[in-house]
Amino acid sequence: MANQGTCLVAKKCGGCQYQGVAYKEQLKKKQQMEETLLKKFCKVENIIGMENPYYYRNKMHRTFGRDRKGNTISGTYQEGTHRIVPVEECLIEDQKSQEIVHTIRGLLKSFKIKTYDEDTGYGLLRHVLVRRGFKTGEIMVVLVLSSPIMPSKNNFVKAIRKAHPEITTVVLNVNDKKTSMILGERENTIYGKGFIRDELCGCTFRISPKSFYQVNPVQTEILYQTAISYAGLTGKEEVIDAYCGIGTIGMVAAKHAKKVIGVELNGDAVRDARMNAKENKMQNIEFRQGDAGEFMVAMAAKGQNVDVVFMDPPRAGSDEKFLSSVVKMGPKKVVYISCNPVTLERDLKYLVKHKYEVKKIQPVEMFPFTEHVETIVLLSKGDLQ
Ligand code: SAH
């Protein structure tokens, strides 16, 4: 693996805890952390690392502002502050997307676009977000502005597309609040469809500016394939995809199952999920919007059961409502996909106390140079056939 150099802003940016640590060593640390927390349940398989751990992120974001001399800068907030740390090159984000941000910065002066000043509330451009479909090559640029009016917006689109014809859509997002949240509520598509598509495990997914989509598509395919193989689907199973986002795991599972129900709290994501099912011509999957715990409580109360539950909660993990309903319903298999081994350990303890057995644990590297680690766990009731 080629050494891609050193990150010049690692300390100030705070995004990567493992900059300066050899990649092999990073994997070792993650493996150790997993074993410390999870070995008591079952053998922890070796973490699946990346062949090339650089420039893997399909989504990037820069905050725009000025330095003390008045030069336009683009970067990231220093951890815990609102000071912008200029970032010229990031070693984990898509390179093409970074070039686009540089182009945008270079165009601001001739278009007389002022960057936003948090203290005075003066200026227009706050942030730029770029998302790229690694398989499809489609690129979305989101310009986050403090006001809905952008002068010469069509010429601006022309200029960035001239430099980067790969851009397939440009969206204006209006954020007029004093907030550290990046995106505001209002959106206005000024070029293209307002979303990009990407492919994972043979399915196509549409991604809107606000939808959750795994940031490391190369490893996501490995993650999903492992999860599906753990479920051992034969085409006869009824399946739940809990915390389903835009429906990715459920749709990949639906190809091998009788029926899938996805449940997700975020309304935009559910809308994308339904559209995705339609576009992929899948008839055996449906989506419900709501709290996954409450959905499971209702299912359990009606005496409904399923064969497999996939669960992929956020970092906070699941909750007692959800877990106690799983226990009540008693699916043969639970496939838990976790982005936080600490809450995973807590939730596994609960399931193990209530007669589930942990059969397999597979860590998957999704976030090189950071300390985050993803884990897939197979639990079952009794012996697996
Ligand atoms: N499985 C998806 C998304 C995982 S991220 C994928 O692989 O892409 C976790 C998801 O859980 C997010 O989409 C978030 O909106 C959703 N979520 C958070 N709290 C929830 C809750 N209480 N009930 C249902 N979904 C929830």
C-alpha cells in the first residue's frame, strides 16, 4: 500500500483519531477493542480491513469563511469550536469532490459571492456538501446559503459544470438560522434531479441531500453481504429491517426472502426507501415510518412473528422496548449491525439474558483513520440448522 503522505491538519480537525498510525496498527487496535468488549459472547473474527484505506468517503463537507487577512477559506470547524480550520487536502474524502470544492472557492470572487460570517450574520455562502455515487459516477453539489436568493445562479452552475462535467445535480439549501447544523429545511434544485443514484449489491438507490447513506461504499457491500449470509435466507422467510434508513439492507435481503418490512423514524428516508423499492421493481418489501421499538411492541402485541430481524440502530444502540419485543416475538435469527461496540455489548447482554445465543461476530472496517468500527453479530434461538 502506497503511503499517501501525512495529514497537515489532523490535530486541529479532530475528525481522524488515528492519523499518523500505520494502517495495520489501526486494525489491530480496533480488533483489540472488539475483543475486550465482545469476546465473552463468542469468538470475534478478524476485522475485514480495506486494501486501500484512503479517499474512501463518498460524502464531504466544507464550511466557508474568511481568515484574519480576509482571504476566503474552506475547511472544518475545529473540534468543539466555531473556528474554521482550513483544509486543503483530506486523506479520507473522495478526491474529485475535493477538487470541486476548490473550484467553487476559486469562483466566488468573480461571482461576487461573499462567504457567511457567523458573528455578523452577513454574507451568503455557508457550506458546500458534495456526494458522489462511486458506482454510477453521479455527483451532487449542495450549496448551503444564508438566503434563498443567489445572484447569477445559472451562470454559476455553468461555470462549475464546465470545470467538472461529472456534476449531475446542484441543490441550493437555505440555512438562515444561527446554528451549527449544516443543512437548513428549505431546498431548491437549480440543476438536474435533486438527487443522485448509487448501486450497492445489485440494487439502485436514490440519495437526497439529507438521506443517510453509508459513507464507505466499498466496505458497505462487504458489510451487507456478510449480514445477508448470516441470515441464511432461502426465499421463504419473513424479515424485518429495523432502523432501515433508505431501505438498503431490506432491499438486498428481499431478493432472498418471502417478505420484508422496513421500519425507520426519518420521514425523508422512508420516502426514498419506498421510491427505491419501486425503481428496483420489488414487490415483497414495504416500509413503515415510526419508532422501531414501538413498531415491534405493536407487532408483538398482535402475536405476529417473523423469521429474521435485521437491526442497524444509531450509535446510541437499541432500547428495551425493541429488545423485549424481539424476545417476545422470538425470531429464529437476529442479525445486529452496530456502529458502536459499547452499546452493542449492552444490547447483546440483554438478548443473551433472554435466551438468545451469540453465534458469530464479524468486525468490518468502515472508517479507516478514525476509531469507529462496525460489527455484525448473528444471534439465534437454540441451534442453527
Ligand atoms: N440500515 C441503514 C441505516 C442505518 S443508520 C443503512 O445501512 O443505511 C440508523 C438509522 O436509524 C437512521 O436512518 C436513523 O434515522 C434511524 N433511527 C434512529 N432512531 C430510530 C428509531 N427510534 N426508530 C427507527 N429508526 C431510527
